[in-house]
Amino acid sequence: MHDLTRCVHHPAVNTEGYASLAVATHRASTIVYPDAETFSQRKYRGFDGYTYGLHGTPTTRTLEAQLSELHGGVRTVLVPSGQAAVTVVMLSFLLPGDRVLIPDHVYPPVRSFCEEYLKPRGIDYGVYDPLIGAGIGALIDERTKLVWVESPGSGTMEVQDVPAIVKAAKAKGALVGCDNTWATPLLFKPLAHGADFACEALTKYVGGHSDLLLGSITVKDIALRQTMKETIRAMGVGVSPDECALALRGIETMGIRVAHMGKVSEDFARRLTRSPAVDLVLHPALPSCPGHEFWARDIKRSSGVLSIVLKPGAEANLDAALTALKVFAIGASWGGTRSLIAPMAVKGDRTVNPWTHQGTILRISIGLEDPDDLWTDLDAMLFKLENATAAKVA
Ligand SMILES: *Cc1c(COP(=O)(O)O)cnc(C)c1O
């Protein structure tokens, strides 16, 4: 063997006795076969077999299996983002002439996908009041193949009566998908409440460090998994084992991160109700949050995201007050170690229940900083806003 050949042939080393607690990162495009016969038979390896890097390596399989266990499902499909987790379900189970129902508070890019991608292709959508509960039954016609649920809802935190919606949808033969990103499988398991798809933006609490993008769809019916795998296979969509390795590291600490963030977010939510600059605090653990009773019945604990509606007039000082923050960072997405805050536009995204609050909405994601430092920062910001509203009243 010459050096150039040696350069591309990695020598086999002894792995006996090697056992690590870390999951190895297996990167691959090509999968090699021991002989020509095995290669020609590769399509019979099934969806769990290894045939091509795009369709999975032991690293991606480990993350899939771990999420399936946490959700009480049979299989998990990994996709490149949380948004893709939603769109892959819709693209896999909706055909021209079909209809999907989405809640009014849905993650805004999902509404855009329905309007701008599905509708021109003959797939209709309807928007429903997130608190409709069993009343969803009246909106499900024979074309409605999928009911989408997101609980609590993006930004405004309405908690949905998932069991009631599932029951009504099942009675009419519709599938139910649940975006479970706020709760994570630690606080709520949609499949145990009858949903067909449990979707997570792993980008948030599973990744946990603001440095990866991934999504997952867990199912308890293997046939649903096959259909979704065929969709992403046809589209050429797969995930990077490197991202999965980061998610596998993140998931180890998710339990203590989410528990801590949940405690701090509940504490801050209660304190924020007493701030003169705040009109309304939206946190599922507060009785004032729409659907709080379903949180108390089905979820019971919190993660770290909440929103506040500011008193009208506060926006005059808002940009300066946000820029002056020392501990909170300004940014979208959430679930990482750094606390985030971001103004949100909600009004233009509501078509069923008009958003009538006048004040600006701020979404807050609690991170792992010392809670006293966070509160001091938030309090200073609210004080600046409070002075703005006072000035306007005067
Ligand atoms: C962030 C988020 C998504 C999208 O996740 P990405 O990985 O950023 O695409 C979907 N649903 C909810 C509820 C989210 O918060």
C-alpha cells in the first residue's frame, strides 16, 4: 500500500474495553456493504436499517429512540427544525381537497405555511379559537383530515383542552398533531392524551444552548412514521449527526434546566402582576391565563417562557429600556441558558379572536442566570416603562 492509499484507509483499532458515557457522533453519507450481494439487497433493510447517511446513523437513531421513550411512542422522525416538524406532518397527510384546522394562536410561520404553501396547492385550512375544546367537532367536515394543536400557544400562552379536542377529532376520523415545544415531553405527553403526533422544536429545551436547530415528530402508530419517512426521503431531507449529538448532550440536563426555569418563571409571573407598567401577565400557572384550568389538570408544572402585555404608552420608552438591559439578551427563539426578551406582534396574526389589548407584548424566556440578577434587570426596565406610562397620563 502506498502513502496516498494509506491516507484514505483508516486503520482499524482495538475498541475492546472502550465504553464511554457519551454517544458517539457517527457521520456518514456512504454506508458500505461487506459484499455485492448485501449491497443489492439493501432496500430490504427496512426503515430502521442503515442504507444511506441521509436516512440515519446510530447517532440519529439514539436521539429518535430516546424521544420515543420520553413520549411513550413507538418511533420518532427527526427533521431539521421545529417548523419542519409541523410542515412534514401536514405535507405527509394532506392531499389536494383536504383541510387542516389550526388554532388562532399558532406559531405564526405555520399559519403562513398554510396560507402561502398549502392553499395554492388545493389544501384548505381553517382557523379555530384555541379555547374551543369539544366545540371543535362542529368545525370538522369530511374534508378535515388533521387538527393542529399548540398548547400553550406561541406568545400568548392559551392552554388548550387537548383531551376534549382529541376526542371530538377522533369521533370524526381526523388526525391530531400537537406542538408540545413549551411543555417538552417532561411536562406533557400528547400521545398519552390521544394525539397522533407529538412535535417538538428540539431547538428550544432539548438543545438548550441556543446553538442548534432540530425538530421531532413522535408517533405511536408505526404506519404514520413510515408515511413521514417516505415524505422526507422523497424530499431529500435529513438531519446532521452533529446536531443530534448536541441534542443528545442537551437532553441529559433538560430535566434540571426546565425545572429551574419553571420555578423562576412562575415566581416572576406572580411578581410581574404587581408591576405598574404591566397590564397583563400571560403564564399558564396564573389563573388569569386563558385555559389555566387545563394547565392545572394536565400539565401542572412550568417551563421558562411567559409573556407580558405592557400598559399602553409604555412603548414610547421601550426601545431604550430594552437596549439598556444588562443580563437579558434581545432575541427570538428560546429555551437556552441565556434569558431572552423580545417584543411580539400579535394583532395581525389573529383572525378568529381579535386581539384587543392595546399594549405591546413582550415574550420572556428565563435562562440559567442568577434569578436576583434577572429580576434586577427586569425591574429596572419596568421602572423606565412605568415612567413612560405615568408621563403619558400626566
Ligand atoms: C420555535 C418554535 C417552533 C419552530 O422551531 P424552529 O426549530 O425554530 O423551526 C415551532 N413551534 C413552536 C411552538 C416554537 O416555539
